[in-house]
Amino acid sequence: MLKEIKKENKLVFSRPKTIQENYDYPFCAGCGHGVVLRLIAEVIDELGIQGKTIAIASVGCSISMEKFYDLDIVGSSHGRAPCVATGVKRAKPDRIVFTYQGDGDAATIGMNETIHTACRGENITTICINNTNFGMTGGQASATSILGQITTTTKKGRDPKKNGYPVKIAEMVALCDGAVYVERTGIFNPQSIIKTKAAIKKAFLNQINGLGFSFVEVLCACPTGWKLSPVKSLEYIQNEISKVHKLGIIKDITNITE
Amino acid sequence: MTSKILMKGNKAIAQAAINAGLECYFGYPITPQNEIGEFMSDEMPKLGRTYISAESELAAVNMLIGAASTGTLSMTSSSSCAIALMQEAISAMATAEIPGVIISVMRAGPGLGNITPSQGDYFQATKGGGNGDYRTIVLAPSTINEAVELTYKTFYLAFKYRNPAMLLADGMLGQMMEPVELKPFDLKIPDSSEWEADGIGEGNNKRPFRKLVSLHMQGNDLILLNEKLQRKYGTIQENEVMYEKYMADDADILITAFGTVARVAKSAVEKARSLGIKAGLFRPITLWPFPSEELKDAAKGKKTILNIELNEGQMMLDAKAAIDGVCPIELLSRLGGAIVKEGEIIEKIKELSSKYTCLKVISDNPSKNESQDSSRGHIKC
């Protein structure tokens, strides 16, 4: 009987070690950042690499990573996280180095750095949160905003004649010979979260195995920027954004390079 | 004693950095400093060290931030308009207290300008184009031998103070060859184990995790950080000033000049002395911290200071503030890649000698010399 009670009290869910014990949760209701940061923390815990991982923070809402990860963290200027990561990784090749960037950082101001880091085949991992707008500054259009998307700088919707076409950063990275694994996932239902975690884990494992540059783009909700409810935001990802930024493995040559 | 070899300035600087223990070099081509990157691409891999030809100077300086954050001796090198691209990162480096080393070999500006020698980036180096109240340690060699010595010192000071440090040379120094004595590196790089974010955090040796970041949003964090940085800058100003005085003590006319110009000025001083004019030289070696107190002391009792630069008097603003009116100061400048010649300096010294040796010249035409009013008490016939 006692044994059974003990079994019932078995710990099934806890805070990953990589997340600090006391922190102020910085994100808006319905934001995808919190989910992805937790997934990364779970992966780091599961791979047992907390004590040898260096995280590279970037600019945007993603910078909140600095506040609640129990990791060595090096900050970077807007768009330059892959360069900082390159410097760290070359100086300390046996450490695990990853960048955590938004679409403003990785696909807009830092597109050049993202692409060149991929071309160099830098053995690092990039997790790119794509919420198709500049969340931190109040919801302006970014390079990845989809056609018709309403933002504070495209009030009548993104018009290709005026604002150009959305950047599909994962597809661009996939074209680089040095990129070994590129996947786009989304955060909009439990299955998609499980898939995202698997992609993140693979991206870290690739680095541990010395395979080269891995890039995981995660479509995330930004209810505040999109001026949609959290639930409507998830529908927007599923019905609108993922039609343009298509989900799936875009490139995987990890078993070829092994 | 090591033997002397004939070497180009850029190569000597690169070799000195390697001697100092440089582990990571990040660069992007720009004239007149290309030999540094080329040398590194040959030599660093041989030693099992890192050389990366970055996609831009923005990338290079941010790679520098990454590598230096781990306590690794790292540097980048560049020039003028490309150093301009690095300013945001240099400010971030100063804020997060990361000891990155930057070699700046100046070309002529403004804009893309051209590749001829200039000192047009004194402001850029010492005042910084980056945002906020930060300082970069700036050392300015005037010979290739000194460039070697100061390259060593640049790494040392960067780590001693956890601050970006720059070696500021001009295109002439980078491109010319002269006999160099490559002395072995004799400084001890200060220990970085207390601050480096090298990824060996809690769980292994139980040190707290470290965050080298430049964003400080919480409460009064940024106020406290600024106060801390200013205290550090005060300590640097107090302890690290370097300068050279040459025939300065008994001089009537004191030249202030840095870098290669100071070499030309030195021979002009000797010529002037042979003509019976007491000229001397005060050469700041650290441009920041600027030797303000030392220059003020040296300026006392002088008839005038002649400030010579290959720019429109950028250092003169610091010199003026330093001497605080104890004597007049005049400018001899050359812009756009022109070099100041020894003969021109001697002519100027002669002109100043007659202007300031006879009080009559000034009192005859008071309106024209209004600007020298404050210093008249120091002019002796």
C-alpha cells in the first residue's frame, strides 16, 4: 500500500536545472518564447551539458534569456550573435555554443551573419524564434512578415510593391553547404511542441557530434504584436504563417557527413 | 639581445601579437593594414591557433567579443572607415568589460578617403564613435620597434583592466620597413579566471554562472555600472599614462605630436637647436589616457606650444584642455594624406620664434593677437 502511494507521488514534472530558481517571467500571455526557452533548457538538462554550454544572447524579446538561464551567457549586438558564437566556439571548441535569436535578429539585421556562419559550417546551434514581427519594439514589420500581415508599420497589410516579400531564412540557410541540419517547426499545439523539442535536441546533438551548423526556426505567437488573442494567435500560425514559412525538415545531411 | 631584422610595420605588429600569445585573429581586408591579416593567415594555423577572414568588420569585431569573453587572447585589425563599423561593438565591449585588442592602421579620410597616411582618427580612437560614456585605451607608436613593444602592452592593459585596447598606427608606420628588434614578450597577461565566461559553470567547479552582457535593465544596475566604469577609467588615467619628452625641459617652443609625425618633429627639433632655437618635443604615447598633467607641467614657462598633426588639430583639443592656458598653442596640420615635412616644421618654428620672442610683435597689433591674451604673462623677451 505504502509502495503504491510512493509511486503515485513520483515526480513527473519539474523546473529544468538550466532555468534559474527565481526569475521574473518576462513574456506576454501567449508568447512562444517561454515555451521554446523551456524546451532548450530541458534538452540541455537531458544531454547533461549545462556545465559546458555557453549561450549567446541577442537583441529583441529573445534577450530575456539572459534573465533566467543558469548558464554562462555572452551578449551580442543586434544581429551579431552568430559572430559572437563563432568567436566563443573557436576559442573553446569543446564547449557547446548556441545562439537564441528572433527573426529581427537572425533574418533581418543579421541575415548576413546568419548566412556566412552557415557557409563557414561553424559547429554551433542557432535557434531562431520567428514571430514575423519586431515584438519588443511594439510590433513593427520584420523581414519575415507575411504578405498581408498587419503591423504598426504595415497598417494596411504587408504589400509586396511597397514592403517587398518575406524572407524565408531557413530555406536560405539550407542553401549553404556548411549547414547540416535545417528544420522549421512551430509552437501551436502539443504535437508541434514535441516536434520542436526533438528538432532542438537534434540540433544540439549535431554539434556534440561535430557535424557543423544546425538551424532550427520556430514559428511562435506574438499576441501583443499581432493584436490577436493567444488562442487566435495559435490559429494564425497554423492557418496563415505556416502556409508561407512552411514547416518541416528543409535539409538534413547529418548521416551523410558522419 | 635579439638580432635586428628588416621588417614591415604591419608584419612586425602581427608577429608581436603572436609573440604575446594571440590565440584568435579575426579580420577583413582593408588597405593599409592587409599584411596583418595575410601574415595571420599563414602563421596562426601553423601554431594551431585561429584565423578567420570574417564576412565584414562588424562580424570580425563581434567574433573578437566572443573569443575575448572566454579569456582568450584575441584581436582584430582594420583601418579608418572600417574601424567606424566596429564602434557599436567597442562600446559593448567596454560595457561588458571584455578585453578585445584592436589594431587600427589609419588611412586618410573622411569617408572612404584614400590609402595615404593620416592621423584623422584620433577622435575615433580616443573619443569613440560608439555610444555612452566608455573609454578605449589607445597606444600610439612612432617607430616599428615601439609598435612591437606597444602591441605587447596593448594586450597586457586590455587584460589588466578588462577593457578594449587599441594600437593606433598610421599607414606610414604600417607600410614602411625598418630594422626591428623583436624582443620576446616579457609581460605577464593578468589572470582571467575570475571573470571569463568559458562555459565551465556550476556543477563542475561550483563557480556561479557568468553573464558578460551590455544590457542592464534592472533597477539602478546601469547607474552602478557607469560609476564602476568611471572609477576604473580614473585608475587607468592615474597609472597608465605614457609619454616621451625630448629636449623639452629647457625649450622655448614645445612641439606636441604623436605617431610618425613625432619622428619628423624630433629631427626638426635637432635642426632648430642647431640654428640656436630652443625647441623640444612632448610626445603622448597613450592617447587615452592622455598625459594631461604631464603636458601641463611641461608647458609651464614655454613661449608657445606647436601642435603638429596629420588632421585638423584633433589632439590639440586635448592638449589645449590639458595646458589650461599656461601658454599659447598653435597648430600645424596636413590633411588628406599629405605628410608634414621637416623643412615645414623648421619654418614654422622660426616663425613662432620671432613671433613669441619679441613682445613688441604682439603689442603692436593687439587686436590680431587677442586669442593670446590669456597667455601674455608667459611671453618673455
